[in-house]
Amino acid sequence: MAGLLDERRGRKGPVKLTEEVVTFVRSAPRSASVPALVEAVSERFGVSVHRRTIERVLKR
């Protein structure tokens, strides 16, 4: 029966990467390194985020 539903299964979006975290990363100075941002996000929000995730946020 689940295969007949129109909705996609699984997550509806990112779990760790909230709007707050994205705003924080984008507002960081351009001179800040990615590992430093990973550490800052971990300290401030208590969420471990991969460095590649931070790089993708900065690229957008």
C-alpha cells in the first residue's frame, strides 16, 4: 500500500542544518576557515556538521 502513495518517503529536509545555522555560517567573515566554522557551529549549536556541508552552504 505504501507504494501507491504520491508522497516521497524519507526525510523532508536537512535535520542539522537549520536556518539559524545557515545564517550563522553565511554571516561569518570570509577569512574564517572551514574547520574553524565547523568548530564554531559545534560549540554554538551543539550540532556536528561535516566540513563539506559548510562548504556547500558557503557556495550557495
